[in-house]
Amino acid sequence: MSDSTGAAPLPTPLHDAHVALGARMVPFAGYAMPVQYPAGILAEHTWTREHAGLFDVSHMGQAFLVGPDHATTAKTLEALVPAAIVELAPGRQRYSQLLAPDGGILDDLMVSRPTDAPDGWLFLVVNAACKDADYAHIAAHLPASVSLRPLDDRALLALQGPEAEAVMVALGAPVADMKFMDAAPMTLLGSEVHVSRSGYTGEDGFEISVPADAAARLWDALLADVRVKPIGLGARDSLRLEGGLCLYGHDIDVTTSPVEAALEWSIQKRRRVEGGFPGAARIQAELANGPARRRVGLTFEGRQPAREGAEIADRQGRIVGRVTSGGFGPTLQAPVAMGYVEAALAAPGTELDVLVRGKPLPARVASLPFVPAGFRR
Amino acid sequence: MKLYTKDHEWVVIDGDTATFGITDHAQSQLGDIVFVEVPEVGRELDKGGEAAVVESVKAASEVYAPVAGEVIAANTRLADDPGLVNLEPESGGWFAKLKVSAGADTSELMDEAAYRAFVASL
């Protein structure tokens, strides 16, 4: 097995566990990852929405950004992302994007401010496929007093779904008082872990950063709970699509700005006013005047899914955009898609056609997320 | 007799009628099937030409006609119940029936033993 780069895919610390569970392993972003277990994508998707799904996301990049004090580290990161990091309170997490000089998105990432690390440390989680480029980009923009420390010896597990909290509490994790986008250190099964109340499914849940040598024990302990089943990348994709969440390299990339991508909620007011991030002039102009195109959700009349790359037309047949993610939404029992359309056609309810194998599929712009979020706010 | 293609379609030729679908191996590789587009009755299919589309949660795949012929029936149950292809791929989940001429070209098709060996070699 090999991925597109030709190198053998790397195993995560949970590789043997996936194989033992009968997972179908595929190369993804340089790693051998489980795309599905024997239950299949539909069953895994539904289980996560109703109970608790356990995901191995150890392929993602975890790193500390380390400076002499919070203000210095936060300002260093603010030069690369449009989110307000200086105001990020200890124990809180924020979603943002690394931006190119023209405001295009180099990657999206989660930033948290640990409560147990020294002042001046930030914890970053970036996409697997981007991590080497992200690390090089960040390292190239650091003052002498700030350094980037990739953590190659940690696994990342996600436990997602309405029963995730009860499962964590049963294992002794003090998470009941955590709210959406809180982050806390804790001891779990004798290991020091970092837990955030966040994820990539639209459900309540947690991401658990754990030392690689303790990952299999935690995985097994979580799976021993009857409310938990293992979930592969296939269901992770359908869950995040129903949740209206962007997949880097598909819904967002260097050609899209955060405003085009409808991610301006992640740019706090001070940053909008002050700028000071890459592409600020373009992004401030798009915030003031509206972008030329906009990421939207699409729903369909029939059962036929529209896939990434399908063209979107207005009812007169003029091409007005393109699908960036699309498939069948198992919870909705209907096809769903996201894509970019001309801004004038981005209002929910707008009737469009998506061209699939030359045939127009009637579609309608829908509000995102498709499935209401289960976040514990 | 049931014959198989290297693209994982099966076909049963009975007189001048050929019934085809996708194999159990194919459905297990595709995973949960959520949409099937069967060919319209009256359409002439070329051997090896595009005949149908099957979509799993993950991806769309084309299905090719194992033999040439005119579509005389399509399995309309699959519109409302595409999962039938997962449950009964080589019986109730058939895709279409073709009217084939005598001496239809089956030279590149495999019998069951040969197809099993082919799958095992993948």
C-alpha cells in the first residue's frame, strides 16, 4: 500500500487496534487510517449521532507554540491568523485559519491556551496533510523569543456524540463542568492528557491528546463502554458535512478567504477593526462590502448525491459555482452538499441546479449546519 | 449460468434475456449504497459501455453492461431501496434486463470459479 507521495503510510499508535477491529485501512495524508469498521459508514454515522463514536485522529498535527509570556506568543500567532488570541482565556480554545498574504487559507487550526503549561504556551492542532507546511510557515515567522515544538509522541482521540460526556465521567474524567471549546489538563487512567470539549461532527464531544504509549490503553478503555463504538474516516466525513464544517483542501484552500468561506464568525471584532493579519485589506473589504462568492449549503429534491467538483447553475443554466463537498447525509436520509456560489445567489431558499453527469439536479440553498449542532454551550 | 466481469458485474443469460447487477464483492467494497441510477427501458447498451451508476456514502461508481443489448426492464425497487444492492446483490438487487441477440459475446466473461480466483488475486 502506498499513498500518492509514494512513501509507505505511517501507522498511528492505534494501528494494531484498528486492524484487530477489522477496519478497512486506507492511506490518508501519509498515514494508514481506518476508513470504516465492519459496521459500515451508515451505522457508524448514526451511532455517533445517537450514542458516542470513538475516532483515531492521531494523524493530525499537535504542537506547542512557546514564548516568554502570553502576550508575546499570542501576538506572534495573531500575525498569522485572523482570530483574537491575546484575549483567549486560560482553558479556552478557538478555531482559526493560517492565512496567505492574499488572505487565502493555508490551513485551519484549533488554538488553545493550556492551564497547566507555563504562561506563554499555546497548543495548536492542525490538519495532517498540511502539518509539515504549516510548521515550516509558522517557524519562518517567529521572533527569536518564540519557538514551535511539534509533538510527535502524542496520539489524538475524539469521542463524539450525546453520550460522550457520560462515558468520560464513567472513566473518571472531570469533564461535566466543561463547556464547548473549553480545554483542560487531567489525569485519565494514570496518564496526563489534554482534553478539549470540541470536535468535528457537529455533536457534543471531546478531543483527547494522550501520550502515544498510553493511547491504546485509553482507546480500549473507552471502547469497553457499551455506549462507544469505533468510527472511521468515512463517517467522520459524512458527520462533518451534515454539521456544515469545512474540510481543508476541499471546502477551503489557498483560493478561498475566510469571508468567502462564511467563517467570519471566527474573526473577532478587534481583529476586524485592527487588521494586522495576512490579507487583512482584502478580508476587511469583504467584511464591509460582501465577498464576490460565498460558501453555502445545498439540499436536493431527490436521493441522488452531488459530489465534489459538480458545477452549480442558476435556473437559466448559467454556471454560478461549484460543489466542494457533497454526499448522502445519513441522518437527514437525503443528499447534502456545500459549495461556492455567486454572492447574489447565496440566500437560503435560492433555487439552483447542480449538474451531475450532464443532468441538472434541482437544488436549494440551505442554512448551515444541515443537522442542528449538539454543542454544550 | 452466471458469468462475471473483471469490473465486478454479474450476468445471467436465459434464452435471449440477460439479467445483470453488481457482485457481492463489489457491494462489500462500495459499502452502504445510497443511490442507484438504472438504465431506461429501450436504451441500447454496448458491451462494456456505461449502463448504470451506483453511489455509496463515499463515492459514485459506474456500472458497465456485461453484454450488449436493449434494456427491456429495470429494477425500479432500487430507487426507493438502494440498500437492496447491499443485502441481495446477486438476486433482488439486480439492475436491469437486456434483450440479447443469439450468440452474444461472452468471451471475456468468467465463470464463478474463475471470478473467485480473480477476486482472490486482487
